[in-house]
Amino acid sequence: MFIKNLKNNSNTYKCGKTMGNFLIKEGFPVLSKDGNLIVFAYTERLKKVLAHLPLHLKIMRKLRIING
């Protein structure tokens, strides 16, 4: 079950499948799925995880290979 109408919510983090699967493995609950985008709550814990991503995800993010 997912939450609908999260289009303009500033407390959410939207990302693609690769980043989304990583965050799910880290234990973050999915709020919504919108096509290829996966939506998570933008929390302090999420900020910390995004700041300390594995090297391969950092590189793919920087080169804009993945959405996240």
C-alpha cells in the first residue's frame, strides 16, 4: 500500500530504481511509487545515508547515470 498525491511535498526524496533499491536494503520504508520513481520520507537518517553512499553510487549520481 502506497501514499498517493505526493507530487509537491518537500519532505520527500524521489529517486530512481537503483538508488531506491539501495535505500530499501538500508531499511527505509517506501512511501510511494510513481512510474520509475520511488519516494521516501526525507529524514535526518536519510540525509546521513545519502552523505555516506558507497563509492559506486556516488560516482553514478555525480555523472547523472542514476536518478537520486
